[in-house]
Amino acid sequence: MNHTSFGHPIPSPPPIDRAAPPAGLYVHLPFCVAHCPYCDFVVYAGSQARGPRARTERLYAAVDRELELRADALDERFGPGRPNLETLYFGGGTPSLVPGEWLERLMATVRLRYGLAPDAEVTLEANPGPDERGDLAAFAAAGVNRVSFGAQSLNAAELRRLGRRHSPEDVAAAVAGARAAGIGSVNLDLLYDAPGQTVAGWEAMLRAALDLGPDHLSLYALTLDDPDAEGLTGAAGDHLPTAPGARRWREAARREQDDDRAADQYRLASELLAATGWRGYEISNWARPGHESRHNLTYWERRPYEAAGPGAHAFDGVGRRWNAAGLERYIGALLPAEGSAALPPGDGEIISPNTAAAERTILALRLDRGVPASWADGSPASDAFAWAQANGLLEPVDLDGEARLRLTLRGRLLSNELLARLV
């Protein structure tokens, strides 16, 4: 694969091996109208999201309080003069269900307590359905300049099988609505290796997505994990237990998945998007030049980020922290009936130097600029790098005068095999 296949990489920041103030902030708003059977995110749906028993107002107030407490802790640790945030990301759930006035309140807290750089990227996730995409004009007025629509498919039958509530026409209307609201960058999430999907149908979907004129595409293989079996759903866990109906759906869906078909779909997407000038800057993400997700690059570059909301994760450069997923305990800690507010329950870990080095390598290899070639010489991972080059998974490239190694297309397809050898 030649150097231009993924587009021209942007510079990589230096690694951080010390605690540092956050470059980005993630805010998790967990409500959805319905819970899709494949989804493992922290989601509260149905009557908790809408109607007289909805917990939305209390949750939004609790998140606002957590943002204040986390800012207090950052002030104490790094001082009030820390750099402004470069990125802010509202994820979920379906954050577009938040009323415009509440988003304005959360944005005001962020601006006052964290600071936002003048060119900060502010992303809000949204569902495309007319009753779920929210007030896009109000979001833009509050400061949102990037929206990520959870399209997942542009095929009506596939959408029904995935438990989605919107239609292909809704996706087109959502993109048009974002443009009309003045939102300058639009992403679409799409799933491949989904039940009933074909390679030809996937190609047709990609072409239809490009016709809508988005700026960014996130293409994910349908992943059907089991958070219960992985021990992620305990009292301090960052996941919720899987509902019995969702478990049955996933078991049936796994039987319809096919590794060879998924590889063909990924290869097709890579070639089609490269031919139309899109940059595959990360294994699962493509963008028109200048529309790469700066917030997600913060994760892949292993830079510090703060987080708030049930199940949200934060990283300070040396350790990782997460909030427990439970809604009642989250709200109860931050909005107690008596006494002072406290940070919500959760857990964390300090990352050892060896683990940090492995993480840095694994995350960097997900990006199209890869890693410095020197990382393969004399390091504990040198055998893994040698194996990858011998099997066509890595290629040497010269980027702005620096010798680097990055994944080939074959390497992207088999990246899990390499990454497992690097751990």
C-alpha cells in the first residue's frame, strides 16, 4: 500500500507520561427513547427518559453538579490557570433529547469552570428520527459545531432488525437540518457485519451515505460483547446488566455474522472512500480533510481528558477513573436529600509504565500515521513488530522526514492479532 492511500497524516503530539490538565471533556447523557438490543452503552430508556416518571431533569442537574466538583478538583490539583479545553463531547444515550435550555446551562458551566478554546470542537451525538434529533438550531446557538448522527444503516429492513426507530429518509432530513442550523461538521455512524447484510448492500449504503454530503463517517463492525461475563456490571462497574431480550437478540445475531464478509466490507469501504478523497485517519474513521474528530484523537493520542455522567471514563495521563453506571446512586451522591454533594461512586486504576507503553503503541497504530520506526528497535515489542512486517501487516513510510511504521490495509484487517502480541 502506498503512502497516499490514507491521506496525508497530521502531526502527532508528544507522549504524556505525567499527570496533566485535560485537553478534552466528555459528558455522558444516558437517556434514550428505546434501548437497541446490540447497545452496550450506559442507557436508560422508556419511562425513565420520557413521561411523568422521567429522571432527566434530576440527571441533568446532577451532571451539572459533577462538572462543578470535578472542576474544583482540577483547580486544586493544577491551579485555576490551566489551559482551556480543546474539545467537548456530549455522548450517550441520545444527548439530542436534552432541552436546549439545559444544554445552554451545561455549556455555561463548562465555559466558566473549564474554559473553551476559541476554536474548540463541540460535538453532540443525536439520533436522526424527527422526535429524537432535538432542536438543532438551539444546539448550534449554544455552541455545538459538530453533530454525530447514529444512523447505523440506510436500509429500512436493516434498521428494523437493529431495533432502530428512524427511517433512511430521516437520516437525510437530519443531515439537512444540521446544515440549515449552521453546524459545520456532520458525522454518520454506520454498522457493517450486521444481520442480513450483504457486501453489495453495504456498497449501496456507503454510496447513499456519501450522497448525503457528510464530513465524517464512523464505520463499525457490529460487536456483540457480554459485559456481564466480563465483570463490568458490578456495583462499581461502568456497564449495566444485559437485558434477557437483548441477550437473545445478540445470540441470534452472532450466528449470522461472518468474518470473511466483514473483511470484504471493510476492504470495500477503504478503497471506495480513498478513491473519493476521504482520509482513513483511524481504523474505523474516515473524514474529509479538516474534519477529523479532534475529541476522539485525544483518546487515540493518549492525552488527558475529564469526564462526567454515569459510566463516564476520565484519564489524567497516569491513571484512569470511571463513574459507576447506576443512575440512582449517581443522582443520590450529587443531589442528596441531606448533607453536601459528593462525587459519584466509581473506581479507577494507576497505569504501570509497561502497560502505558503498550497502550501508547496500540493506540498509535490505530492511526494512519503509525509509530516512529525506532519503537520497533530494542523494545519489548520488537518481536511483534518483526512478525507484523514479515506478514505484511506493517509498512515503512517516510512522513515529513521521519521514518515510521503503520498498518497496511491487511494490517488493519488483522490488527487484533498484532495488538494482542503487543500487550
